Amino acid sequence: MEFLSNYGLFFAKTLTFVLAIIVVLASFISMTQKPRAEDGLLLINNVNEKFQDVKDGVQSEILSKADYKAWQKQEKKREKEENKQEKKSSSKKPRLFVLRFDGDVKASESLGLTECINAIIDTADKNDEVLLILESAGGYVHSYGHAASQVHRIRDHQLKLTIAIDKCAASGGYLMACIANELIASPFAIIGSIGVVGQMPNFHRLLEKNNIDYELHTAGEYKRTLTIFGENTDKQRDKFVEEIEVTHQIFKDYVSKHRPMLDIAEVATGEHWHAMLALEKKLIDKIQTSDAFIMEALKDRQVFEISYQEKQKMSDKFLSKLALQLEKSALTLFTKFNLFKF
């Protein structure tokens, strides 16, 4: 056991030294690397082809060779007939563009979402449709206000917008979701929370107890309301609450504008509901998952999923690969010497 303990300590010291070298090397690479004009790229996947490949793979496994060949022949005949009908009608199949937004507190994916929306607006026509698969529990008011304004551009260009909530669209997430022409959700998805919250700790009494002074000087009576270190007054608290109420009213007005059928007084209490109850309150239009919606669309539409991938710097790629390799090596070592048990 003493040997293992000493070896573990040696390994930890060595690992720390190696990581220090990696950080220095990564910093050097980052400084010497030339900046690129493009920050990322759009990825476009043909969902029809993807599902056809899946279907083909399943049929090849469950059918006999003879039946599989017959099925392939039938599929080719069907595709040929569809192409013939499309040429004869001189009109192409309408398209469904699928986007995804997984929102954090800062709505960080807004940049990628904006790039995807730019691409769609440049290529889509009036017969096309957009499906946004949205997941977010909300976050900063200004961040989600900006994200919502980007989503609204789809409506501004007269494109039908369906938003699907598979898990959660609450607070800022619902601010984005309410823009949809049609809002669908899975049965137990969390919907609503049309409310605003503001909170912060205050360390004034702790500082005062330890004889530490804190000074804050502002130009403008309400440049600061509540502070973390200063002594807060009732006047400051009242102003802070007033600002929250104003923001809440803007939130309610925005939701009411896009979903006028709502009883906003009933649903704008900050509560959230599972989709089955949210449907009764008209917060959503239909119980349906995004997968079910896409499968239906595949019957008569060309379906494309568009995503945005940020380009990684050479240093970031190097560090991520090295970290993964170190993690694998450490796990192998710990398993071999039985240093930890689960």
C-alpha cells in the first residue's frame, strides 16, 4: 500500500508538471496563430437521405436476400416515379429546415442560430417551413430578448415557423417559443414561467462587523439600486422591484402580442406547467414531439437540418485531444493498480 501511495503521489506531481508545460505551449500557439476571417461554418444534413439509409440498413438485416433485392427494386421504382411526377408538375417539393437551440443562461447559441437563420432567409421560398427545436430554462433578459428577435426574422419573411419543445421552454425560453405559428411540445415538457427574478447577496453587515468600509459613488440617482457590499435602503429596494415589474410587463405584452388567445393574467404568475396542462391554458397548440413532426414531414417534404459549428483554434484542438488522452491514460493506470473502486 505504501508503494501505491508513493507512486500515486509521484504520478500526481508528474501530471501537474506536464499540464503546466501544456498550458505554456498552448499559450504560445495561441499567440503565434494567425486570426481567421471566418469564425465557423454551416453544416447541412439531408434528413431524407439519412432516414432512407437507416431504413435500407434495417431492411437488409430483417429480410432475406431475395426479399431485400425485391424491396430495393420497388424503392428505386418509387423514387423514379416521384422524380417523374416532380418534373411533370414543374414544381419542387417544399422544404422543411430544422434548427436546434439549446439555451444556457446567456443564450450563447444565438450567434449560431443567427447564422442558420441568415442562410434560410437567403434560400427559402413561401412554400418552405422552419422547425426550431428549442430547449431552455431561460436566462438574462437582454440575451433572450436578442435571441427572440432573431427567431422573429423567420416570421418577418413570411415563412411558417413551428417550434417544438421536447423538454423545457421556460421564462426566456418561452419568450422565444411564443413567436411560433404553431407551438408543439412533448407531454411532460416544462412550459411557461412567465416571470422575472432578480436576486443578489449582501455582505454589508459582514464588512461592518470586520471594520471594513465600502464606498460607492454614482452620477445619477438610480445608477445603482441594490448593491452587494453597500447598505441597501428601502428606497433602493422599491426601485429595484419597480424595475422588475416593468420588465415583467414588457414580457407579458410580448407574449400577449404573439399568443392573443392566452389569459395572460392567469399564466403570467411565474409558474410553469407540464405540456398537457399547458395545452389547456393555450400556452401551446399541440402535443407532439419534434421527432414525430419530422417523420410526418418526410412523407411530402425535403427535410434539411442546419447547424452552425464554430471553428476551433489549433491550440484548443490540441488541448482537447491531449486532455482526452490524459484522461484515458489516468483511467487505465487507476484501473491497473486498483487505486480507486466504484
